[in-house]
Amino acid sequence: MSKSTKIALIGAGNMGGALVAGWLRTKRSGVTPQDLIIIDPAPSDVVQALIEQYQLRHVATATAKLLAEIDLAVLAVKPQALEKTAAELAPQLPAQCAILSLMAGITMTRLTTLFGDRPVVRAMSNTAAALGAGISVCVANDAGSAIETLATRLLKVAGPVEWVNDERLIGAATAVSGSGPAYVFLLAEALAGAGFAEGLPRELADKLARQTIIGAGALLAGSDKTPQELRRSVTSPGGTTQAAIDVLMGGGGGLPELVRQAVSAAERRSRQMGAEPPGR
Ligand SMILES: NC(=O)C1=CN([C@@H]2O[C@H](COP(=O)(O)OP(=O)(O)OC[C@H]3O[C@@H](n4cnc5c(N)ncnc54)[C@H](OP(=O)(O)O)[C@@H]3O)[C@@H](O)[C@H]2O)C=CC1
Ligand SMILES: O=C(O)[C@@H]1CCC=N1
């Protein structure tokens, strides 16, 4: 496909909005405002602002006339909205139109059942995509290999892009990096709460927790050391960190075991979502 690929974004919320913002911000995405159609009855505030800033075409529901020129439909609705979205969209999508699905759990088989045999790429990103600090893991069906270069270019604005051959790994990636930011935000909440419980003023506890996670992220980003090495560099023998780590690593496997179980639950849920009948 050429640089002037016409793209319809179906669902302009957190995830769709993060990608569109990146496309319009970054020239190397190859996406111009004229290439884009936003399809969503109620786009997020971020996308609404982009629609106004770039004079993007926007409709609540797709029409056959509008979709006739589309080369790529980017699916970014919630899995629960998929059946309704497919009923509106599938009969009108041109035969040559490819699909890039950002949806968790929804398998290639389900996508081709709903939308017909066509090139499909499934990608799992995360909301840090909005800052170009996400990461995407992708898989293509046989026909989808024709749009791998295009998908990589579009997703690269969101952060690194990895490809796998085994679709089942998308569920594992969803559980690690798709949902992962929420685990880190929970840690920030818990750290702030613990600081408050130790007597810090609420605002200072929140600030310390937030900046600590930002700083730790910056160290991960800027260092060649492994997370384990970085942790050890904070942990003086017999010191305060060691006392805390003993608690976090203790009792029944501690935090690593809890994270293992959490990621396993997310992966399992992703498989259930793929198997669920419409509307669940
Ligand atoms: N949020 C995240 O961290 C991540 C999300 N994902 C995946 O991205 C997808 C979207 O998630 P997220 O962005 O959080 O969801 P949002 O609810 O923020 O965005 C979805 C948007 O789609 C709109 N919508 C619903 N039905 C239709 C329709 N028939 N046609 C067009 N638009 C429609 C919604 O409108 P309304 O609100 O009015 O229903 C909403 O604006 C999901 O499938 C999720 O699995 C993947 C990785 C990370
Ligand atoms: O919670 C979810 O289902 C989506 C997929 C990954 C992050 N959010």
C-alpha cells in the first residue's frame, strides 16, 4: 500500500485516540489528516480536540459511501461492542480493505468470521502509546503479511513494535504490557497510601510515590542494567530497602508470585473474551 493509505478509525477512545494522536504528531507515520476518517458516536475529548485542530472527517456511524475509499479499518472498540460494530461495518467494507485490530481477546478467527476473509493484523499496544512510550506486539494472518510493513509504520509512533507468529502469544502480551500500566499505577496508589499511613501529608505522599515511579522508569530507560541489578543497587545489606524487600519477597512467594497469578488471570481472561458469545 502507498503512503496515502486511507484509514478509518473505528472507536476513538483511549487506545484509538492514543494512536491517532501519534499519527498526526509524527510525520514518519505517513498519515495525513486527509487520510483519516474517525468513526465514533462520542469520541474522547483528546480525539475531539484533534478533529477540530486538524479538521478531520468524523461520523457517528459509517456509510457505504464513506467506507468505499478505505484501505485499512483500525478496530479500537471495546470487545463488548464488537458484534454491533461488525453488523454496522462488515456489509459496507470494501473487499480489499484490511483490518488492524487493537482489541484484547478477539481472535483472528472471530475477526474473519465477522468481517470476511481479508488481511488482518492483531496488535496489542498500551495507553503509553499516547506519549510514544508504549510497545506493540503483533500477529498477522496469511493475507495480513501484505500489510505488516504498513502496520509496523503505523504502530511505531506508539513505541517499539514486535511481531510473533503464534497468535496465542498476543494473550500473554496483553497480560504483561497491554494491562501492565495498570499494575504500575496500582503500585503508585499503594505506595502513596503507605506513605500517608506512615504520617506523610497526603499530597506529599502522592508526589513521592509518583516521582519515585517516574524516576525508576527513567533509570530502566537510561541504564543497561537489568531490573534486578538496579534493585540491588538500591538495596544496602541490612538496610531499609532490604527490610521492605524481605516483606515483598516473603510469605508464599510474595510479590513475584502475586504478579505471576495476576498475569495468568489476565491471560486467561483474554482467552475467555475470545470465546465469549456476543454481548457478554
Ligand atoms: N485502554 C487500554 O489500556 C487498552 C485497550 N486495548 C483495547 O482497545 C480497545 C478500545 O479500548 P479503549 O480505548 O480503552 O475503549 P474506549 O471505551 O476508551 O473507546 C472505545 C470507543 O469506541 C466507541 N464505540 C462504541 N461502539 C462503537 C461503534 N459501533 N462504532 C464506532 N465507535 C464505537 C466508544 O463510544 P462509547 O463510549 O459511546 O461507547 C468509545 O468512544 C479495546 O478493545 C481494548 O481491548 C488494548 C490495549 C490497551
Ligand atoms: O483491560 C482490558 O481488557 C484492556 C486490554 C489491555 C488493557 N486494557
